[in-house]
Amino acid sequence: MSPEELSYLIPEDVLARLREVASAPNAKERLPFEVVHILKNNYPYYDWVGIYNLEEDDTLVLGPFLGKPSPHTRIKTDSGICGAAVREEQTIIIDDVNADPRYLACSLETKSEIVVPIFKNGVVVGEIDIDSHKHAAFTEVDRKLLEEIAVILSQVY
């Protein structure tokens, strides 16, 4: 899909497209990249989109992402908002990252963040991490969409 096509997708179309990719023979390799591209290109306030995979040593390792390079390619689960989402096993929305002491600064432009755990058999195996340059960018609509996408992603873990 071209960026022009993506700009017109509604959440139901996003989910349908990702379910289609998840059922393809090469889904394990392709789906995480599709998720990142679709989200980054379809939601203008999603300024940085990445997927972290959780390793056995309780380290989140950055997989595919779009946006400025992050200094945080490996995050221990005992630090940051990403680590908190793993420990708490729930989505975390931060309206103002500068007001949250857990925030690991990646960019001075980042104002808000959402982190959505990916579960496989009831265990966190990774997460979707999205930063915005807008304060309070993420709503319950974003939470619902991203949690549904996390369920689709769990199929390839």
C-alpha cells in the first residue's frame, strides 16, 4: 500500500489488513514491519512507532521501528515506561512524558507515549511503543486499536 492509501484507512481497515498479513505464509517476518509502517503512515500524531521483543533475560530488544533512531535499543524491564508496561502487564498511556519519572528520554520532541504489551499464552512477549510530539495524544480509541493489533501480533510469536 502506498502512503496515500494508508492515509484513508479507518481502524477497521487497519485491523482487516493486518489480519490478512497475519494469515500469510511469511507472517512471522512480515507482520511486525507491516504494523509499524501502517501505524506510522496512517496516524499523523504517531511520530515514532516501534516494536520491542522481550528476551529471556528480561530485556526488551527493539525490532522494527519508524521515526528518529532511538538510543534505547535494549531496555531492562526494571526501567522506563516500556519496562513498566511489562511489569504491570497492561497498556500505559502517558499524557506528558516530562512529568513521569519513569520516562527514558529518546527525543526532546516527544511529549506523550503509549506502550501496549503483546501477550502469548498469558505472558508478555513484546510490546508496541508509540511516541507523539503532541501532549495527551493518545485516547481510548488508540488504546483499543493498539490492543487489538497486539492480539494480531501475538499470532507470530
